[in-house]
Amino acid sequence: MKTYFLFKGLLLVGVCGLLAGCDKDNSGPCGCPELKLVPNALEEYPTRSPRFGYARPYFNPENSREVIFFKRDEQDPGVAGIWKTNLDTKRQTQVLAGNDIFLQLRWGPQGWLALSKNHQVWKVKSTGDSLTQLTYGVPHYQPQWSPDGQRLVCWQDGPTAAAQGLVFLDRKGGARTAPAEPLKGYAEGWSSDGTKLLLQHTADGVFGLGVYTFASNKVDLIVPVDIKAGHGGIHGAAWLPNGNGFVWSSDLGLFRTDLASRRTVTLHTGCSGRIYIHPSISSDGRTLIVERVDRHAEDNGRAIYGETNLWTMDLDGNNQRKVEF
């Protein structure tokens, strides 16, 4: 399904950079090629894409060269699903088939994956064995493994505001608990020492990325993200292995934020023709992988060609390379 990959509703932002720096490949204004379309009344355009699309990568925490991702094939619906690969050999193996797998994928300890499937949280072995449903009833999304693999946190989408928020489960789906201070934003990841949770958060009407500390049961808003200014929301975030900061993305680009100084630097600029989504960092701290969506105009600005691929780079944004299969 193209809706997983081409994001036709992306803001056509033309803003250069955020706080520091511009894109490193100098491929257009501020290093990002804008999508130049002829305006029309409906603001809808025919869209063409290549046969294969690759999205939502996530590193194996126990192997810094192995990742899972979602793959689709325009000619063969049976290809759609979770796949894994080694970044050195590029050999692909399908883990789980299905077009009802959405949002993020997570690889936890002991070879277990966590995923959102058919509006519920499931786990499956990285071999494709032991697919197990963990939540029932109201929809549950965005599961995140704890570092020891004993717990998960996910978003519960209840029918009322009071029934919505983050909940914690044991690895079998039981022992459901919620924090005393309700957390009303998607979780982006547990810190490696298990003491903190990176999450989307709103405090006093200000939205952004915050850090929840289990010991204090408090959230500290680290990076305000002004959606009205063209950020287009948050497209994922990942802790640095040392826990001193995190990498995150929005329509405006790919960024790295330091916790102590709260300084944010731009790794790559985003724009209407290119966005970076779902960053993940290898456990050895050497490689950052993202889903990158590239779009350009065709038919004299009356149609769109868009493709979604996996790209790797260093943690400073240098040595950006497309993963070629």
C-alpha cells in the first residue's frame, strides 16, 4: 500500500534548517530539493513509485549490522511484511507477511520483535516463529521493549481521553500497569539503563520530545516542536547508546539533541522533496539508519514520483549511503 510509504499529505515546507547547519549533500536550496508542483484546485496528484519500497528500519540490539524493516512489492502483495537483512551481505529474509503491520517495528533482547498488527500489539521471534498477540480490546500501538526484555510500553487508544495513554505490560502481555502521572504521548524508546523513557509529550500546551524518569515519575520537555512552524510533527526518535542525547526527525529534517546542553544540531535538512523518518542507532553507536522518502515532480509538475528507501550514515550525518539490495 502506497500510504505506508509516500505520505501524500506531507507539508510542502520551504524552511531552511533548524537551529544549526544545512544538509551535507548540497542537492538544492539548504541542501534539499523542493517538490515543485503546478497548483490545482484539489491539491491531488497522480503518484508513481518503484516496484519495491523499504521503510521503518530498526537495529538488532545484539547485532550492530542486522536490521528489520517493512517491505512492499507493487507486483506481489505476498511480499509485504517484516523483513530482516545484514547490512554487509544485503541478504533479505522475510520474517512475517502481512499488510496490516504498521507504525514502528522494534527488535528486543533474546530475538523477540514487537509490532503493531491489526490495531493490537504482538510479538514474534526474528525467525518468524511464535507469533503471539499481547493486547486485546481497544487499539494498542507503538510497542517498545525494555532493555532487559521483561516489559513493554505501548500506547492504549481508549474511547475517552481518560482511557488513552501509555501502559506497561510484562513480556507475556499481562501485569498491565499505568504510571501514576498519566503519559499522553507515544513512547520512542527506553534508555539503555532502563531508567528513562523518551516520548512525545505536551506540557502547558507545548508539544515536543520529553524524557520521563521512572524514579521521579516526571517528564522533562527537552525539545519543543512547533507544528505550526512547519515541523509536521515528529517522525521518530532514538536514544544515543550512551544515553546523553537522542536523534529525531520531523518534516524539517534529521536532528541530534544533547541532553545536558539541550542544544540541537541539524544532521540533514528535510523539505517537500525529501524527509527522514524512523531513525534507529546501532548498539555499537557507529551507524544511524533511517527511512528516507524522496519525491520529485513529473509531467511538468502535474504528477509525483516518490520512492522510500533505507539509508545509513554516521552519527554526525556524514557518509550517507542508500542501502542497495
